[in-house]
Amino acid sequence: MATEIKVPTLGESVTEATIGQWFKATGDAVQADEPLVELETDKVTIEVPAPVSGTMGDIVAPEGETVEVGALLAMLLEGEGEAAAPAPKKEAPKEEAAPAAAPAPAAQSAAPTSMPPAPSAAKMMTEQKVDPASVSGTGVRGQVLKGDVINAIAGGVTAPSGSAPQPAAKRPASAPEDAAREERVRMTKLRQTIARRLKDAQNTAAMLTTFNDVDMSAVMGMRKQYKDLFEKKHGVRLGFMGFFAKAICKALEEIPAVNAEIDGTDLVYKHFVHLGVAVGSPRGLVVPVLRDADQKSLSEIEKEIADFGRRARDGQLTIEEMQGGTFTVSNGGVYGSMMSTPILNAPQSGILGMHRIEERPVVRNGEIVIRPMMYLALSYDHRVVDGKEAVTFLVRIKESLEDPQRLVMDI
């Protein structure tokens, strides 16, 4: 008996994924619940487990292929591997395309197909003004999928509807002696999405960045004094991110425009804080969301952030955990960054960049002293946030961190 392995439901608004890696080959023994294949979506990487024990049959979708929800990935044959022979019968629908494959010439333009493009692909072609005739489909019977449109745009072979396709914008060819030392690697689904979203944010928002510095002496002193008691009671280390999260929530309460977003001709003010925390992972930057951060204690914040970091490294974050953020904080200081201009996480209107702590000479009461200083950078959407509001927001964070008792006393 054969069991079909299909693409599972991937989450809200996610309709397709890319085959990242097969963990089993045809003929391999498989145990129930053992991961078979890794799927990369726009937001997360998920593993598809085996529903039953058996033997791996034919793999229909190879690594690198874009597949939609419900698409057939492979056949799993219950019992010993000798039963693998009947598996090709399951691929009967492919026979429809076989006669058309023989006369197919090598062509630069998209192959004609009677299949309409996938809804997500049609939407993207309309939004990006892409000529459908310039996109080659890789789906069933040549259907154009969203991944095909993304690849076509990246390759520069598309053209606005109603105009002639433009030639692909190619990078200058490498010298022969250099070409042999180059390596070409296909971008992961996550990396493609990161690239697209960051560029969209630059193209859409009126981004501006304002800076300030903060004396971390008080926070470092409090952390040193209480870190052992804190860890003993709450079972988690006391870091700096908890203080920043509390300071951000306090500042957003006073300056709500930084926690707002544009919806058409409306401004939507959020009377809650879903704080996105940018986390580096082996597959790229991900931003899990700390929901209702303004209602959480310092220990609750530290526990959730530690959990996010661990599961981001293991690729275990869910799509739902990375949706709905209202403001984002990014800590480039853990990598040694002194200063940066972070890019907005659309449709949010603000993102705070933290940086490394460095001892620097500063003037206090007319004297030059050495203090542990950190540069802060607030990038914001000037369509929503005025300069005065942005500067005030950053000053409030500075005040809270330089006098953390303000956070305890709510002043």
C-alpha cells in the first residue's frame, strides 16, 4: 500500500514553498514521524514527517523546485523496498505532458500553456507590471507559479504589460581565471523574501534615521547587582534586551505615532505593543514577535526572547510567531556593530537599532570621564512620524536606560 506525501498547509497567506532538502532517497527505510523533506517558505523552514513507517518510493518534487500547498512530493510504500515498483503508476497525470515534451525547442520566451497562472503569481505579475509572456512556468502543464515570477524579476527578463520584453540585465562576465573560483548558489526562499521586503520598504516608506547615544552605566550596574538572584528565581539570564524592551514600550506609550502604520489613506494607531525582535539564524534574519510586550514583566520578556533565539537557531519558529509586529528592535551590537541605519520592517513605522557597548570619554559635570556608551539608531517612516516625535522617542529611551528606576516607578 502506498501513501502520498503532500505539501501540508503552511499557514495564513502562505500558498507555496521550495524544496530545501530531502532527508531520504528512494528505497530508504523510513520510520513513522521521521522527517522526510525540508520545505522553505517565505518566513520559516518546516519539516514534513512520515505519517507511517515503510520504504521511500519515488520522489516527485526534486530539491529547489517550488511547490504549492497540496502538491504531491513523494510516495511512501508501506513494508519492504521490493514494493517500490508500482509507485510510477501514481504519476499518471504526467503522461498528459509527455507528448508535448518531444517537440519542445530551446526558446528564450515562456512556453505556451493552457493553464492559467496561479492566483499568487497572477497577483504579483499585476502588481509588478510584469508581462506574463516573459515568464516561464514550472508548475503542472507549464503553469506559472509565484516562484517563477520572482525568479523572472530577479533575472531581469520581464517587461511591463503592453511593452516588449527587455533583455536581461546581466552582470559583467568574470575573467576566465576567476570564473573557475566562483560558486553560484540559488537563494533560499527566505533570503529571496528578505531581499524583496527590504527593497519594498526602501521604495515605499519615506525612511529617515535619527541617532543618539546612551550611557549604559546604570543598566550594567543593576544587571551586575541582580543577575545572580534574577537567574536563580526566574531560571533565565538577565540580559540587556529586557531593559530595552521595557524602555521601548514606555516610549511608545508617550509617542504612539511610532507604533502606527499607514493603511491606504488612514493612520492605524496600535494601543498595544507587539515587539518584533530581530534574530540571526543560519538561514538568515528572522523577526519573531513578542506579543503584548507592554503587559509583560522583565522576566517574562527575557524568557520569551531566550526561547526565540534558541528556536530560531534550530529552525523551529512558526509563521504565526513572526506575524503582527507593531515595532521592531535589532541588536547589531552582538556582532560588533558600532553604528547602523536599520531598514523598516514594513508596514511598521519604526525600528530601533542597538549597537556595541564601548568605553568612551564623555563630559560629566565639566569633567572628562570614561563611560560605557552605546549608539542608538531609530529609523522611522517620515510619512507617519515627524522629526520632533522621532527625536523625543529616542530621548525617552535614553532617559529610561540611564535611570532605569524610571521603568520601575513608571515615570
